[in-house]
Amino acid sequence: MGDVHAQLSYDVAIAEAFKNYWLLSKPGIILGNMISAMGGFFLASRGHIDIILMAQALIGIALVIASGCVFNNFIDREIDRRMSRTMTRAMARDAISPVNAILYALVLGISGVVTLLMVTNRLCALLVVIGFTVYVVFYSFFLKRRSFYATYVGSIAGAIPPVAGYCAVTGRFDSGAGILFLIFVLWQMPHCYAFAFIRFKDYLAAGIPIAPVSLGVQTAKRHIIFFIFAFLVASILLTFTGFTGYLYLGAVATIGTAWLYIAFKGYKVSDISRWAGLLFHFSLICMLVLSLMMSIDYR
């Protein structure tokens, strides 16, 4: 009987450790980035889709993103303890040692870069390494606790996956890649600011100077409207430069206008958290629709 209990305890411990390491890589963030990377891949493929290449490229990109997320958890473990949303993360409660986390991140990152070099091209691998460096070094380590400009810098890293997916096919950085980069940089800003409104007290408690905290509520709302409008303009450029068709144009114009309408409603709402939640979740719908439509309505 004692052996059975010992085996069960061991199995539970293994399952808990696996869960901790899995969540350390932030699978939700990986999934969102894989959707946008697939959109870039399909846009560049223009109907001639190499499924094997796509799967291998996505695996490589996902591994590097996972590595960046683990490093981010390592860097943020102290401030995570001060926020209700993150205080139960594995590193915040010392369930994973810093040494193990760093080794885990290195294995993920190196595996991802080697995969990309083997199956895609140097440009794709270089872009992903740049995104990783921006996210881990410049955003997480240097700026997140010091400046509201951290979100601007972080948006660069967030815009890399769709561009990497695009360049995995083309092997070159052309106007399509540039427009994709611009679209997703602009999308990141209101997406992140909306989340900051939702978790305003957490960011305030942790001393993170994101725009709603450091610039004030009204200024942050104006920034959100500006960036959504700019996102809408950048998104329709894919049609006017000949990369997508009019079905894409109609869909993107519709969701972009709806997102802008929700942003303007922020001036009249009494419950900012509820409004920000709607704005945040609609941003995810925008990203999903954008990625889907540029995948199917290419030129």
C-alpha cells in the first residue's frame, strides 16, 4: 500500500512539474503568435502552400517565442509577486529554480534557431532572433520598469512572427513584409493599453509605468484611438499595394471601424474595466480576422 501511495505522489509531482514548465513558456502567447505567423506565411505563399515548410517554420518560431517567455518570467519574478494576476506563476512562488529556468530557455531558444536555419532561411532566423533580443533584453530587462516607451519597443517584438512567417516563404524583406510589420506594431499598442486598463491596479502596485499608469487615463484613451486608426489605415494598405483582394479590404475595414467605435465609447463609459475588457477581446478578434482574411484573399 505504501508503494502505491509513493508512486501516486511521484506521478502527481511529475505532472505538477510538467505543468509548471509548460505554463512558464506562456502557451497562450505562443498560440496568438502562431496565428499571425500563419497569416504571414499564407499571404506570402499566395495559394502555393508548402505544408511541411510551414509546420517546421512554426515549430522553430514557437520554440524561440517560448524561450523569450521563459526569460521574461525569470526577469519578472520579483514584480510578479506583487501582482494578483501573476503571483501564482511558477517562478514567483519558487516552484522552478532560476538556474533550471535559464537552462530551459536556452534549450528552447537554441533548438528554435537551429530549426529555422535548417528548414527556412537566414533572414527568417535573423528576424526571430531580433524579435527575441528586443523582447528579452530591451523590453523585459531594460525598459519595462523604467519607461512607458517599453510598450513601443515590445510591439516590435510582437510584430516579428507574421513577418518571419512571410519571409520563411519569400526569403526577402519586401514591401509586403514591411506593411505586415507596421500593421502588427500598431495593433500591439491598443491591445496592450487595453490590458493595462483591465489590470490597472496590478501595474500600479508593481510600479510598471505603462501609459494608463504614467500618462493618465484620458491621455491613454487618446493614444488608443490614434493607434487603432493608424492600424486601420495600415491594414488596408495590403489591398492598395496589391497583396490582398477586396474581400479582405471589406472585412478589415469593418472590424477596424468597429474597434475604433469601441475605443471612442471609452470617453462615455463609467465602468472603465468593462470597456477595456471589450476593447481587449475585440483586439484579439481583429487579429484573428486579419490573419484569416490575408490567408484566403491574396493576390
